[in-house]
Amino acid sequence: MYYVSTRDKSKALTAAEAIAQGLARDGGLLTPEQLPMLPKGALKELQKMSYQDRAVYVMNLFLNGFSKNELEDFAGKAYNEDKFDDARIAPVRKVDEATHCLELWHGPTSAFKDMALQMLPHLLSASLVKTEEEKTVCILVATSGDTGKAALEGFRDVEKTKILVFYPKDGVSDIQGLQMKTQEGENVAVCAVYGNFDDAQSGVKRLFSDEGLRADLEQRGYFLSSANSINWGRVLPQLVYYISAYADLLQNGDIAEGELVNVCVPTGNFGNILAAYYAKQMGLPLGKLLCASNSNNVLTDFIRTGVYDRNRTFYTTMSPSMDILISSNLERLLFALSEQDDALVRSYMDRLSKEGNYEIREDLKAKLQTEFYAGFCDDTQTQQVIAAMWEKHGYLIDPHTAVAFDVLEQYRKETGDAAKTIVVSTASPFKFCDNVLGALGQNELREGVAILDQLSETTGLAAPAPLAGLKEKTVRFTDCVDKANMLDVVLETLK
Ligand SMILES: *Cc1c(COP(=O)(O)O)cnc(C)c1O
């Protein structure tokens, strides 16, 4: 199987080339030329497997040029009980007869990004060997909070790699900020940027397309790559947990063979829900894909109207990992919906960068609305959902997950669709103690990491070990720069 750019499909790359490169040179996203189908009987087989084996099975369908042994090695290193606090890795929790919650935050940084970023470094290292790359790769990351920490943990002290993370100064929670500022490892650097996530992300995109920088770094023995969800090596591991969750529901007798299950995903950059879409295209029996947004509801409007318009107010919300106005991975969806019309995708993306908006063709809009439902939820409502879930089900959820539960409720009310639904839970509530405590009626909050104990005492639940351990960590990174000075930070880091 080969990979092509969403903006020019004439040039085919191998899986290793696509992963090593990250972003296509033309600015497009590298994407499989064709999706493999789940073989007949696959779900039966998968039911009996461990998460690691499921990952090998699914990734093997996509990664020509990687041996099964290699993939087994990677899966064992990425998903094990030293790193995850649940042996099932991505457990599904039953909330009620029709609602199941897929918990993706049992990894080392307590957010769903670990699912992909524990795997990506292995895929990338192997891809560099396969493509005979001799230079050291420098991973540049723009993060709205969770990606940065998960990437730092995934890449720390991985040979022949460096990682530099930029995060928006006021766009992450205290705990998220502390997780990054205290990052350990010899090959890591972290820097705050004045502005919001889009400032950080557009800054990083500009660095990637800076030919002068590329040449300079080459002389120094480096090249840039990405761990943002634009890298195929990020999206692929995310397909696994949808297939795994479906297999679990079958295994537990919660659904019948072939039963269509809806999926509801708290969405920002559109990577997570895109993986659900791909899994469905591969033949996984999924029904409607529910795209849940916070007040930054650019995707809600897009799915409802076919018009994408980023010219709008940007809100800093309690679900910061979804505070995004440009959802990069949407480009891959447009490529798929248009049956790989690269010229059309290019024209939409041109228009997006010049005017900040585009409107898709009627036929694409019709397809979009068949596959997806969209809704959003503001901060007040988010906290009400957290409180209600805790009171009704004794289930503590984080603000991102709460947005998803709210949108599911809206969808059910609006449509009467009673299909069973997998709600994707993307972060531990302990990553967002302040707003979770606020939802539970506590207004006097303790400072810094003491807030973890406060949430534990209030709920009787223990904080995940990596968060509880923050107390003992030393702050290493305190710099904050203007967006215009990000280039200097790269040059300083890669001296
Ligand atoms: C990244 C993230 C999201 C959004 O996922 P996308 O793939 O960007 O749509 C949602 N919730 C949490 C906690 C996240 O870290």
C-alpha cells in the first residue's frame, strides 16, 4: 500500500517514507491511497486477542515493509503495564444499557494522545532506518496541552531524535503546564508561546515550510518531522481502539454480530474522529459518527452547513484540547469524501489560508451529513454534565468527555436514535481538577499540585500515579516567546 498527499496524489510514497516525512512537501497530508478492508471473520478473531495483538493485526494491514515481528516488538513496548495502569490498555466501561465509555487515558500522561504517541516513536525510528536517513530527526510539536506531554514522554531519550514542544502560554491547564515544564530526558525542549493554539500551530507550520531553515538544519545534521496528528503514524494507532472497543462489546455480549454502534467523539483537530471514520470505511459496523465540540464550534457549523469559516471569536474553554479553529485532519476527510479529488482539496485549503473559509460542494455536504452529526456544548453545560454523571452514575469524567456526553444527549433528543453508542473519553478528570471540582460545587481551590489531593478527598478516587508524582518533579523549562521568535528557539535548541 502506498501513501499520497491530499493535495497531489501523483506521487506515491511507502509507509516508511510517509511516516518519516510527516507532512507532505506540498503542505498536504499523507494518506493511504486505498483503505484495506477488515478481512472476513476478523472481528471474531480479534475478540480473543489482547490489545497489543489487536494493534499488530490492524497496523499490519497498513504498513507494507514492516514485518509482523517488528510490529509485535513495537506494540509490546508501547502498550504495557509499566506504562498503562489498566492491563486492557483501552477499557470500555458500561455507563448504561445503551452507552459505553471507551477510556483512552490509562497511559503515562493520562490523556488519549498516549494511545498514538507511545507507538509513533517506534514507527518513526524504524521508518528512518528503512529510508536510510542518517540525520537526526527533530520533532516539532504545537500542542493545545495533551499532545506536547504525550509526545515528550513517547520520544524522551529515543536515539537519533530530538523533540521541541511549543504550547500556548494561556491555553493549557496548570497541571498540563507543569507536566511539560518538568519533562525529563536529554533530548527534549519545551517553550511557551504568547497567544493561542492556532498561533502555536501556524508558527510550527511556517517553520516546516521554511526552506532556509531546512537547508540550515541539514548542514547541522538535522531534519524536521512532526508528531502532530497530521503524521499518519499518529492516526493509524487510533484506528486500533475503535476496532478493539467493538470487539470488546461483542466479546461481552453487549452487542450482536453486525450491530451498528454509534460513536461520539470530543473533537479538536479531527484526528480521533477521523480514525473512527476510517475504521467504518474498513468495514467496522459503526453507525453515526457524532462530532462533539466546545464553544469553538467551527466543526458544528461546518457539518451542519457545509461552510467552514475560521473567521470567528476564539474562546479559551475548560476543554482546552478542543480549543481549535483549524482542524487539520479535516483535510483527509475532504480527500476521502471527494473520492480523492486532490485539485478540489487544494482549492479548499488555498481558500482557507487566504480567506479563512470555504464552502464544500453539495454532493460532499450530503455525504458528510450522512456520516456525521455535530453538536457543541459551552462551559456551563460542561460542568453540569460532570456533576450529573457523578451524581447519577458515580462516574467522574473530565471536561472534554463531558462535552461528548452532552452532545450525545442532544443527538438522542433530536433524533430519537436509540442505537448503542461508544462515547470516547479522552482525559483523566485529574488533569483538569479545577473545573471538575468547580462542577462538584467546590469553589475554594488549593494551589498547584495540592489540587490533586483535593479532588481525591472529594471523590474518594486516587489520582493517576504520573500526576500524583508531579509534586516531586523539578521545573526545567520556563521560557516564553512571541510567535515571531519561534525560529530562534529552534536554532538555539539545535545548535
Ligand atoms: C487532543 C484531545 C482531543 C481532541 O482530539 P482531536 O484528535 O484533536 O480531535 C480531545 N480531548 C482531549 C483530552 C485531547 O487531548
